[in-house]
Amino acid sequence: MIQNLVPVLRELGLVTIFWDVNFTSVHSRFDDEGALLDETFLPRIEKFLDELLWMAETLRYGREHVTVGAPS
């Protein structure tokens, strides 16, 4: 299903990244204050956030320095 949504996201002007973090059984993954209880998620969260920040910086650079349709 996700693969079918990618063209829709692109049409909306959104960009996808490869890493994601999914939490099943949220009630057992977080305490009542919202603190993460299962630290095995930390490496995946770090990869996700690293890629998200990289993509945000890359897109910002592109908006500021690259003209669409500019000659190579």
C-alpha cells in the first residue's frame, strides 16, 4: 500500500525518506509521561532522525541554490 501512495505524495510536493520508526503496542512502549520504555528502538530512531535532518538540509540548500530548469 505504501508503494501506491508514493506517487500521490510526490504529486502533493512531498518528499519521502527511507527510514521510518513504527511503534506497535504504544501503551507498552511508552510510560504515562511519554518516556520511551524500550531502548531497542533508539538506534532506529537515531537513523530516522539523521536521515530526516539530512533531507531537510539538502532540500533547503536546493531551494536556496538551485534553479529548476537551469542549464547544467
